[in-house]
Amino acid sequence: MKKRAAALALAALLTALLAVPARAVETSAAAAVLMDGESGRILYAHNPDQPMPIASITKIMTALVALERCGLETEYTVTAEDMAEGSSMYLKAGETLTLEALLYGLMLPSGNDAALAVARCVSGTVEDFVAAMNAKAKALGMTNTSFANPSGLDDPAHFSTARDMAVLTRAALEREEFRTIVSTRSVTVGERTLVNHNKLLGWYEGCMGVKTGYTMTAGRTLVSAAERNGQTLIAVTLKDSRDWEDHKALLDYGFSAFPRSVLLTEGEAAAEIPVKCGSLTAVAIEAERTIAYPLAAGERAEVRLELPESLAAPLVKGAVVGEATIFLGNEEIGRTRLLCGADVSLAVGVPVK
């Protein structure tokens, strides 16, 4: 195959639409990260890889592991061992709840008792559940993270980083059940009314939740996510006394300075190729999937199409005929297959071989 210029239906260079870059953001956090949820691009970072205690934002991993390993309707009978210090959903020994109810108690009022109950419900023992948490962290590439418990209570062996927590949250948000739970402001479980501690759900347009945290050692920790115009951003702050204001500032900065730019659109023509011996003289070539990326003012993404100079009939719509690769500078930021956009039969009089 030879590389063709992407200058037919799609310009080879795509530029962000902002004319003036937004003012850089600052926070009071000891560590912070702002990530684009679709691409994983880091839009802002301050001490992103500094291991620190993380308090109850730990429960994002607790919830993700539980959702991956157990059904929401799984029932669990609470024991006295599930009682815990700190924040609570006020479980009572002997009562039976579903895993779904426990997850609401875990993520809304940040129940440490719910964390222990979830761990035993899913894995039988807290120790086995924590091992699963650490295995998931390794699988996600969270290289500066160690979990010692499912609640986030202080422990020298329990820590993570702002970057790792953003990576974790991006993975968790892929699950619809997780998104539903963390975006819920309040829910009734039996005789309990569980209220979400995340004030941004009511304060920030497009906020999807995610999780608050606090211990004396960790200070205030917060992970939030918001969606606007098809773009999801994830903000993480560690040891931040002004976390609500800082998250609003981070999210505003991301949406204004790095808007989602669609570089290729599924089903739309990315090029056109001549057809030999066909009922059509040329056929449109379409991207198999949409590729979007957050671009700042002045940034240009280069779309490189690898396609043959021509195709020979007959052709079938949807057949793979090439590949598109997108670069920002020297960094590859997206790749998708290119498909034949229409059926093309042999021209009249052309013998079938």
C-alpha cells in the first residue's frame, strides 16, 4: 500500500477552534491531575506521580472490583466484623442486603462498614479482596499504587497518586452501573436514606459524581468527573483544602482550553479511491470508528491515510481497504481501519474471473 494525502473529504491537518488559549489553572492541592476521559490525555498535572495517602477515594477501586466480580443482586448477611470506624452507612449485624445496596452505602455516604461488607460479599475475606484490588491496579498500570484495605483508612502500605487515580476512574466510568451509582444524589435503602457527599453534583453543570475522601493524614481528597458536549473530564486532587473550588476551576479550564475535536467520524468519507473495471469510477472510503481528541489552540493533528492507489471491482461495502493513523507531533493519538463505503459491481461487459 502507498500513503495517500487525506485532502479529499478530510483535511490532513486539523486545528483546534479556539482562537485564544484559556488562562492556566492553579490549585491548592499537594497533587492534582486533569484527564480527558475519552483519550486519556493529561491536560493538567501537579506532582502527578507522588505517592500519597488517598482516604476514601480508595472506594472507587472497591466498587470497580466488586462490579467486575459479583452480580448486583448477590445477597450478603452483615456480621459484627463489618462494623468499622469513621464514616458509615450504619449497617446492623444480621441484616441481609444486596451488593447493589452495599455499593450505594459505599459510594454515597462513604461507609467504611459497607467497604468491609462488600469485600466479604465478593471475596469471602477482606484479605482476598484487597489482593484483588492490587491485582486490578497492576492490570490498569497503576504503578505507584498499593492498597491495604477496601475503605481508605490510613495505613503506611496504602497509597496512590493523582495520575493513578485518574487512570482508575477512567476505567470505572466505562461501567454503566458505576456511573449510575456515583451520579445518584440520594437513595433509600430499607429505612435508610443515603445522601451523596459530593457537592459538585449540585454545583457543577454536567457533573457525574465520583468520590470524596478525608482522613487526618490524607487531608481532603476528591475525584470528580463531568461531561459537556460529548467530552468527559476527570479531575483528581490530593491533600486539598479548597477541593470544591479547585475542581470547578480544573474542569472549566479543561472544557475551555482543550475542547473535544473530532478528527475522523465513523461512516463519513475520509477519502475517495479510483475503482478499476467497476460500475463506479471511484468509491468513498470511510473510517470504521470515530476518533476524537482534546486539542488546545494552535495544536494540529495530522491524519495519515494508508490506502492503495486504486481498487478493483467487485467491492463489498464494509470491506477493510486501509488504515488511518493520527499524530500530534510525533505521538500517535489514534488509529482506525478504513472501510469501503459502497458495494461496487463489475462494469457491464467486464468478464468475471
